[in-house]
Amino acid sequence: MTHQHQNQSNPPPPNSEAICSNRSSHIHNHSYRLPSPCPLSSDSPCRIRLSDILPYDGPPMATYLRALDALSTSLDRHNAAIIELSPEDAALLRCAIDSSRLYFRTRKGGRGVYTYRAGRPLEDVDSSPPCMADIFRCMGKAARAALCAIARHLRLRSDVFNHLLDDSPLPAKEASSSVLVATFSQISLQQGKVATGGGKIAVSCEVEKGLLMLISSDAPGVMVCDNSGRWYQADSSLAPGELLLVTGKALSHATAGLRPAASYRTISDNLMIPTNGGRTSVIFRLMPQGNAILDSTPIAAAGHVIPQSYGPISVSQFMDDLSAEEDVLCNHNDNTYVSTSP
């Protein structure tokens, strides 16, 4: 199924606001450490400034249109994109990763995973990494802006998926559907699950269940399968304070497959892991509300062809079906997983 962008007056020219960066040379030096049955891609995702895709009032500016094209092109080619935050948000993100690393290293007998939901009462504030609430808001803002940009590029209203999301801010005494996960050490985060064995590359690929996933780490470790079926290390050029964006299955269903879910896997056998003993990551998963309906009717109204397999379905049923499929796959997987959900 082919999607044609209707904005013919604004072709995606080369630009400085959203730049497709060249891969770092050290990836070529260490590519032998990334075993894969498929060849490795030589490209890396495009960079898009968050400030260029934030919704605003008034007619679309050239920087906004170019950023939409760059984001869509990157997702089409690489199944991922890099989001550049403002200096203030980037500094906050770096602080969160540093404090999370210290938090995990000073804990005794912990499993290196902490899951945060906004609005959920904390039994013990001292038992959580610092800055979780601030990072949840920061990464949530970036995820919502990216979702709006994806919708706009599909000729939809930028707020077309808002009914799937939690209200912002949250109602009193209501926990968020989206989650923020902090991880540390030789642990591979995959689809909200953590592999605790071996420190080797994940044998099977994973797919995010939600709408979007944003990842920031202090060392490379995420491989994504591009649209040609080649695996590449998507965060090889990710700078501190930047976010790797991948799309999930819920968004794929809501867009009738126009924005397919990305396959990814994490590696811990990597020479770029810091010598302090592991990788620290923060991962934000933008999740739809359980009582919402995934419906691709707006896609059809925009002139796209909708396959019959993308009929309306409740989010709760959709997630149950995915979990059932995952359980079947896990029965054939030798790795041991620990759930990061509360």
C-alpha cells in the first residue's frame, strides 16, 4: 500500500533543521560484535528538532513542513527517527540518566528496572530514581508532538489520535496509561520486558505494543530493522539528551498499516558500554487508554484504502490479543523475562 503526500508545494528539500546524519565510524569498527542473520544497514535515522514539530496556531511554516517530511522519510526508510530536545530538556534528560545510574548502583539486590506511572501513589519516594515526574512530562511532550506530526503527514488532523490518550493533565487520582521505565546494567529492554540472562544479543526481534516508544541511553545498544529488512544500530549517533523514536503496533492499527510498527532488539554485548558496568536507559512508552477504540475511519476519510483486517477494536482487546501472541512466542524462547509493568 503506497501513501502519497499531498503537499506538492513543499517538496522535502535538503535542510539544516532536520538532518540525516552519517553513522559514526566506530560502528563499522565493531559491527562484527552484532551477530545477525541479515546484513547491516549503512544509514542512520534522521534528526528532527522537537521545536520544529510542536503544534502551534497559525499557518504551517516551512520549518514545520520540512520537519514533517524528514520525520516521515526517516520512519519510512529506517523505522526510526532521532528527536533533538531543547537545551533545557536535554540537560534534564542527562540528569535523569545520571541519577538513575547512581540509584541502581547504590541499591542492593535490585533487578535494575524501575517503572513509573504518573498519578500512581508512590509507596516510598526514596525507593524511586529522582526526576521521574519531570522526565515523564518531558518525554510525554515529545511523544505527543511526534504523534501529531505523524498524523499531519498522513493528511489527518494533528489531534486525530488525542481521544486515544490520557487527558493532559491527568484527572485527580487517575494513573497514566503511558509508562516511563528506567533500566540499568546488562539488561535488555524488549517490549516492556527485560532479559536477565547471558548478556548476549536478543535472538528474536521485539515490537512495541503501544503508539510510540522513546529511548535515551548513556551508550548505544538498540538495533532496528529498516524497511529493507536490514538490521542497524539505530542509536549509534544518539547524543546525550536525544531521543530515539520507534512506532508501535497500536499506531499501526490506528493508521491501517500506513505507519507500521518497527521491529527492534537490544544488545548488551557491546564495546561501547561504559566501563562502569553497564548501560543506563530511560524509555517512555506512549500508550492508549484501555477503554479507547482503535479505529481507522479517519484514515479512510482522508482518502486512504483500508484493508478489512484493520477494523475497529478496543485497546484492551487489542492488547490482550498481542499478549496472547507474545506468550506463545515466549514459550519457544530460552531467555527468562521479568515484567516491568506494575
